[in-house]
Amino acid sequence: MPVISTPQEFNTDDLYVDLEAISGHRLFLKCEGFNFAGSIKLKAATAMVEAAERDGLLTPGSILVESSSGNLGVALSMIAASKGYRFVCVTDSRCNLATRLLLEALGCEIHVVTEPSPTGGLLGARIDHVRALCASDDRYVWLNQYANPNNHKAHYRTTAPAIARAFPDLDVLFVGAGTTGTLMGCARFFRTWHRPVRIVAIDAEGSATFGEEPSRRMIPGLGTSIRPPLLDTSYVDEVIHVNEAETIRTCHQLARHGFIFGGSTGTVVNGAAQWLARQEKQVTAVAIAPDLGERYLETVYQTDWVRNFYGEDVLQARTAAAAAAA
């Protein structure tokens, strides 16, 4: 029986969903949403905070500050509350209402950026705001998830070894690309593993991470308007970009089978299914699901929101698919 004294001590790291009956492909989905922060970001947040404390950067009088579209902000809010730090989360207008309410419940101070930077979009504007805060008061400590090596080291030490233990015959791993911490940690681990593993990065259309022209993205989680400093493309074998309409269709497909996952998971599963459909032989494949879907009920799973941003076609395609499945 687990007994914990702080919320970050608990995390379920060995739960997988077999998606073959849903996707039509042999694909195992590693579920990372079963902890008190509700996402895989708990691992990176814990590692970055503990490293800052060891290095003397984070002291009892410090104020944590971070740019986040949601999940890392929640994880840091939880840890800050547990450890007694003040925390300021700088987010933007795409942050889900449920996430904002959760941040507030955890005692976080939220700064919402609404105007994009001329060169870096909303992410660039968020980072500019963080830098301005740090310049105004030396009590602010910015962990900088986009460049902090403890972000990818957390997954090198935890996420990747857990997958390796569960799937010793792994052939391909699908990882969503946001800050690229999960991607880089897993890719670095499997580069020196006992057998070759193909690393396929899944990104959202409109993301600048892999050199594409940035454009509007409404679903938080994956994708960036600025290439993350953590990214080293030499560790990535392939990149697949997924349209947000396909993300929504995939989320609803999973929901029709009882699995409510977040938008990032819909993107990763869709990209994985695209890749697997092109293969001539069966492979052992794992995809990583960063979070669950409760925080997306007012966006990805809300009919009016979907219709307003993506038109009737997405809903019609979903209805047709549901009828065909029935």
C-alpha cells in the first residue's frame, strides 16, 4: 500500500493501453496522466526544481516563474504548494479554462499573455514576459523548460527505462514534440540500447519545431512557434506533422471506446497510425500519452468550440465514422 507525504511522490509509470482494436494497428499507448499533476510534466518539473535546489538557485525566498501552456504549470504549482514556494505561471489565451482553474486552486499566480511577439508568436511573448519579471526582481527563478537539460534527463532516467523494461523487443517509439524534453530523453536513452529503436517525433501542423513555417494552433501541448533549444534532430529518425482536425477526430474516436485523452495524445496516436499504415510488416510500437482529457472537455470535446474553429466538416467526418463503426 503506497503511503506518501508529498504529491510528487506518486506516479503510475507502467500502464499501457492496447490500441489495436481501436486504431487497427498493433500500438501500445503509455499512459502518463495518473499522478496528482495529471500529466507527464510532473517528471520534468520535479527534476528541474530539485536540480535548482541542489545548485542553490532556488531558496526559501525565491519565486518560481515559468512559461507554460498548461501541464507544466500545473505540475510546478503542485510542487510549489508542497514545498512552500510562490509560483507565477505565464501562459496565453489558448490555455484551457479547466487548467487555469486548477492553477488557481493550487495557489498559482497566473499571467495571461494575449498579444503575440512579432517574431516568436505567443510563446515568444510569454518568454519575453518571464524575462521582464526576472529583470524586475532577483527573487524570480526561471527554470526554463525549453533549455533546461534536467527536462530531458528526467525522461532519460524514468520514462525511457520504463518502456524498455515493458517492451524489450521494441521497434519504434512515437513521441510528441513540445519542449522536446520527453523526445530527447527517450531518444538519447534508446540510441545506446541493446537493439535499434526507430524514434518518430509527432508534431502539430503549424509548429516551427522542425523548421516548418509557424501558423495558428489552438490545441495546447505539442508544437512551438520557436525551435526549442533542447532539440537535437540527429536523435530523431522521422517527423510526422498532424493537422489539428485529425487530432480532434482521433480524440473522439478514442472517446467512443471509453478513453478520454488530451489533445496531445490524439495528435500522437494519429501520427503513429499514419506511420504504421505504411509498414509492410508488423512491428512492436509504443506511443506516449502525455495526459488525460478532462482538461479538454471545453475545447477538443466541446461541439461548439470545435465547430467555431474547425468548421462543420470535422464533426460530420466524426459522425460518419461513428455510423460506419456501428
